[in-house]
Amino acid sequence: MRPRALIAEDEAPQRQRLCGLLAELWPELEVIAQCGDGLTALEVLSTVRPEVAFLDIRMPGVTGLEVAQAAGGTQVVFTTAYEEHALCAFERGALDYLLKPVSRERLERSIVRLKERIGTVPGADDSRPLGGRLPGLLRWVTGRSGNVTRMFAIDEVVFFQAQDKYVRVVTGDDEVQIRTPLRELRAALDPEVFWQIHRSVIVRAGAISRIETGDDGRPVLRLKGRGEVLPVSSAYQYRFRPM
């Protein structure tokens, strides 16, 4: 079955641009409705439950944030011209948000997340909610890099590393510092996705390239696309024994 999408955007040029990019980047996606206001979007959601909804935050009648409350299991991506709205979007459980005008590169990244999320829905584990994520787990990380505050979806994080009073949060191409202790982070992470490998390091399992022996004879991890070498303590070496 083809995934279906609702697009709610009150500016016709922006709506047409998003539709055009989606047709090019995700041709198997079926856009079942294009709405110019929030009330129409709500009507569509009341009769059809698409897998994805792209919602403009500012719309006449009903805002995208209000529409998202009725979205249920639909994966929501907000679009907005105002970056300060991002925090509200995350608090409403959005998978992602896109700044207008929507760029091709940024939409491609969002589509990857959407495909991963909706691809895990059908019955692999009925104890998980729609989208495959256990309830109560961390979905977004907010941290500082110098004088800038940045926000990442948890799906972007490669590893967490405790350093002095802070924890490094490292993505594929960026990093920030947070004050939340590693032990609290561990309790909020999916243990099937993030593995603790050292008392100071938690890593995304899918980011591991290989395990090597360091100069001191102890095992270390190499990561895909990154130069860091992460230590593995003896307590966690069992994860990497040959099958």
C-alpha cells in the first residue's frame, strides 16, 4: 500500500512547491489532499487517516498546532517561516519541522526519517505504538554550541559522551553540550537503538562500523563517517562477541 499524505498550507506557491518536491523526491507517496486552511485539514483527518501530514503552523481558522492534536498516529511535519516556532512543534510531538521556503536538501532528510518511522508500523511488535517508538522515550535533544542553542531529533544523534560537567551530543555533522547526566539519558533512550559501551559513552548501534584493538590492547569502536574512536569497557564487551 502506498503511503498517503495531507498537505495543509495557506500560501498556494508554498503548497505547490512542497507538492512538486515530494513528487520528485518521494514518488511513491500519494498526496490525498491539499488544504488551504486548518479547518479543511481537520475535516480530511476526520475521514481519512494518512500516514503523513505536512502542516503549516500559521493558517487561518485553525493553526497547524491545533490540527496536529487531532492527527492521532499520523506522522506530523510542520512547516513554518519562523524558526522560533520549532520548540512548539517539538512539544506537540512533531517528527520534524521545515523552514520555508522548504529546501530540497532539508526535505530529503525529513523524508528519510518519515520512511524509517512509517516503515516500522505494521505488526512487527504490537507492544509498540504507531511509529515503532516506545512511549516516554526521548525524541528531541536541545543543547548549546557556544552562544547558539540547537535542537536535534533523536534519530540524528550518533553518540553521547560524558565530559566533566557536560555531555556531548554528537550527530553526523554537528554537536552540542547538554547538562543532563548520562544515567538519566540512558533511561530515556531505546535500548535496542542506543547501547552503552562505557560508563561515559552511549552510541547508536547502527552507527558502529567496526571494533578494533587499541594500542593498550583494549577494544575500541570506529563509527561510520566519523573519525572518533570510542572506548569499550570490559563490562560491555559481550555486545561485540562473534556470533
